[in-house]
Amino acid sequence: MMLPKSVRMVEVGPRDGLQNEAQPVPAAVKIALIDALADAGLAVVESGSFVSPKWVPQMADTAMVLAGIQRRPGVSYPVLVPNIKGLEEAFKSGVEEVAIFAAASESFAQRNTNCSIDESFARFAPVAERALAAGLRVRGYISCVVACPYEGPVAPADVAMVADRLAALGCYEVSLGDTIGVGTPAQVLAMLDAVAPLVPVDRLAVHFHDTYGQALANILASLERGVAVVDSSVAGLGGCPYAKGATGNVASEDVLYLLNGLGISTGVDIDRLAAAGDRISAHLGRPSGSRVARALASKRH
Amino acid sequence: MMLPKSVRMVEVGPRDGLQNEAQPVPAAVKIALIDALADAGLAVVESGSFVSPKWVPQMADTAMVLAGIQRRPGVSYPVLVPNIKGLEEAFKSGVEEVAIFAAASESFAQRNTNCSIDESFARFAPVAERALAAGLRVRGYISCVVACPYEGPVAPADVAMVADRLAALGCYEVSLGDTIGVGTPAQVLAMLDAVAPLVPVDRLAVHFHDTYGQALANILASLERGVAVVDSSVAGLGGCPYAKGATGNVASEDVLYLLNGLGISTGVDIDRLAAAGDRISAHLGRPSGSRVARALASKRH
């Protein structure tokens, strides 16, 4: 196997994860989680989003969370910003990195952000421009890179076009998300092969959900294609694996176990990571969504 | 990716799965399960074992189960036999295929079969010989092909030696089992690369447990190495994914979803397979261990 020597793990649990959990989580618990994740060695911990609390009440306390965390040198704490208003709040909170998000499917863009893909870019262009002018780094997300819940399969060329537009806005990295977790390695590789000629693979990240259990197989295939940045969510936060309709993110512990086994360095400590995941799972009152975390816990007893 | 065009799925749920479930399952339920799995298109359904009921009470009704199933033409219903006594019972039940099992680790052989690896081969040699003489097919299992719960990592050369000895006894196929589910693709490929020069890859099967969530990644890597036979267990039978210390088999539904997505033909119908898994899970009173089954069920509601 041709694999990268090191991988940057982007932890999305405190944002993409908690935003999709049914119960609200107090700011103090989020702060402890984010600090524990940085302590475990994660260099990127997505920490919140400045979106309307009407739409995403779980993230209404993002400013409080950012004020409470202990910012470690060398660790990035990006937040999602949907518009200029959100960016201004991000400025006030002193963030160094923001993320913007687009969909590869028109129906998803309409239902999720209430505008077309073109309109979303018209909205994001000034956000990216102002963020970059202020010296912030901008990351881009694309949802539905394999399939859309409303349209079905999404053409790889559509994903490539959106990725190209995000890169043109100045995103240093584009994260490719299989939002509904339906892809298998064949579809993922076809998508990557369409995107990589437009946005080089060293500016791409992959973002999988484990809805159909395919996430690690997809990550392995992506690594073999040269992708070296992987999004994941501690304890699989973002959808309880036992609940109906859950579409949890792939668990960071499971990704790290894979990378460790492949001899790929990450700088992340699996015991500390699992401990952070176990604590938030205990707070949520449910078993961890990570098989690795459950296996490690069962070995300890 | 270089992948096989078709894969033979070997269903081990009714034996390897149910034998490791805490609660006993009535023969009638096993019979309905086996018939449903064959109806779903599985060409190999492991159906029981003739071992001492003192050691494995869950399999004490294997003769009754074999008498009750509707044997479909073209479907094999192998049973495990540990010795000549077991083989004679298998003869009485009119089976066409038996399986013998060895460990790649001395400690595991001692603790699991109460004899050394050499002694286990001395015991199996006449079993294989008589089975072959009677026109039966003989499959060989190896446990602990990546690591042993007592010894830790197992050398690929040790696995290769045991595989070679099983092939020499006349096993048409050797199934390589990561019994404790700790391997990742790097270890699996190192092991396959040691085995394949002695037993050609077209006589090898892989058998993964999803303890650490790595099974599908390991299967993908094995497929890329040319392995075209995969063992799995419907609904992940063989260890509840929510229980302490569980080491469930990889779920057949999850394997099939991967293979379907890769365009690899199996002859198995995923809806019928998932229905069979949902029924046995309901009988056991627990959610299915298959993420695919849970995702499909949540889509139906």
C-alpha cells in the first residue's frame, strides 16, 4: 500500500458532532471536551459555529465556549461561519480559522441553506475575502460528495466544480463530506479522481459518516489515493449509533486505531482521546459510538 | 483498485455467531435462520458443530438443526468437527462439508483445544483423511492470524506454516481468522503475503471480527490482494456490540453493502439478508450488530 507517512486529524466532535446530538450540552462541558481533545494531541479542534441560534440552538454558546477554552500553541480551533454576521462574531472571539460550507447537490443546498449553490457562493465570497484580509485561514466544506438524500447519487464532476470554486475563494483546504454515509470506496475514489485535477490532493480532506459502516474502508481507500487529512468525531458524536436514523460521524478513536496500525503518525494519543470520548459519552448518558473506545473500556474491566 | 469480480460470502452466523451468544437459541429458530440465509442467496451457510455439548452447549442440537433445514441445491451447509467422533455424527447427518480448526498461536491452542498445535494436527489428520475418503469437502480455519489474546502479535510465518499444514491435509480452503479483531490492513497484508506463497490466494478466505471496527478496511485490503472469499455473520451475531468484552463477527450485511458498492457480484440479496438478520436480532431481543441493517431499518420507518 502507498500511504502518507503522517495524517492530520481534524476533530469535528464539538461542532459537527454536538450540533447533531439531541440534547443540549452546557458550555462548561464543551470547554472541557475541547481542552481534553487538544491535550490528546489533536492539532485542529472544530469548536463551534456562529450561525443563527434559531437554526442551530446547540451552537448558541460558541462565543462563551471560545472564551473558556485554553488555547494551546499550535492548535487551531476553527468555527463555522455562514455569513458576514457570523464572521464578525468570529472576529470578536479572536478565532484564527473559519470554515465555510457548500453542497454538491442543488436540492441539499436549497433545503439546508435555503439558497442555490450559486447563491451560496455569492454569500461566501465576501466572507472568505474579509476573513483572508484579516489574516484568518479559511477551510471549505462540501456536503453530499457521494449522494444527496433528496437527489440520490451526485456526479463527481459536480463535486469537483464546487471544490474548485471553494479553492478559488482562497480555502487552504477543502473537506469532502459523504454527509449521509452511503459511499463505498469505488464511489469515493471516482469522486477523488474527479476533484484532484482541480484541487491538488494535498489540499483535500475527507469527511465520512459511518451510517453504513463504510467509513474506515473509505478512509483507507482515500489514504491510498494520497489524502492525508481526515475529519472525525470523538466517540462518533453526531448521531447515536443506537438511535433510529442516526448518521454518526466516524469515530476519531477508530480512525486513530487504523492510522496507528498502518504506522502513520498523527501526534494523537489514543488513550487520552478515548478518555475524552468516554467522558462526553457519559455526559450524554449513552455508550460511545466508537468500537475502539468500547473495546478499550471492556479490556480495562 | 484491482478487485475480484465476484466474491463468495461464507455465512458463519448460525455457528460461529450463535455459539458465542449468551442465550441459547431453539433449533426451530436456527432452522428458520439457516433457511432464510440460503434463500437470500448465500451459497455457504455454516450450520453447526459436532463438539461435546459439555464445551459448547449452544451447538448441542446440531443434528436436529441439520435434519430440519431445507437443503437447497448448490448450497453448502458445513459443520465443525473437532475429532473422529464429531465426524461420525456429521456422517449420520448427511453433511457434505466439514470444517477443522487450528490456531496459529500455541497458547491459544492450549487454552482453546487443550493441546499443542502439533497435537491438534495429529488429531485432525485422520479426520480430514476419513472425510475426504467419504467424498466430503474439508475447510480449514486458523484462529489468531494477527494476534493472540495471551501472546500478543503472531508472526506471519507461524500463520503460513499452519495454513500450509491445513492445505496439506486436503483442505480445499483455509480461512484466516483475526479472532480478537485487533488487526489493521498493514498486519493483515503482511500475514497474507506470508501465507500466499504456500497456499495460493484462490484457496484463502478471510474472517474478521469487528471488535475495533477495522473489519471492512481489512476486507478491502484483502480484496485488493486478490482474496475472493469472505466469512461474515448476519447481524454481526457472535457478540453483542453493546456488551462488555464483545468481539462480534463482522456483519454480513455490512460486507455485502461494501461488495455491492464495489461492483463485486455475490449472488446475495441485501434486503432478504437484512430481513433474516433483523428476525434473529428480534429473537435475541437486541438491536442488530449491522450498521447497514440499522440504517435500512431506520429508512423504512
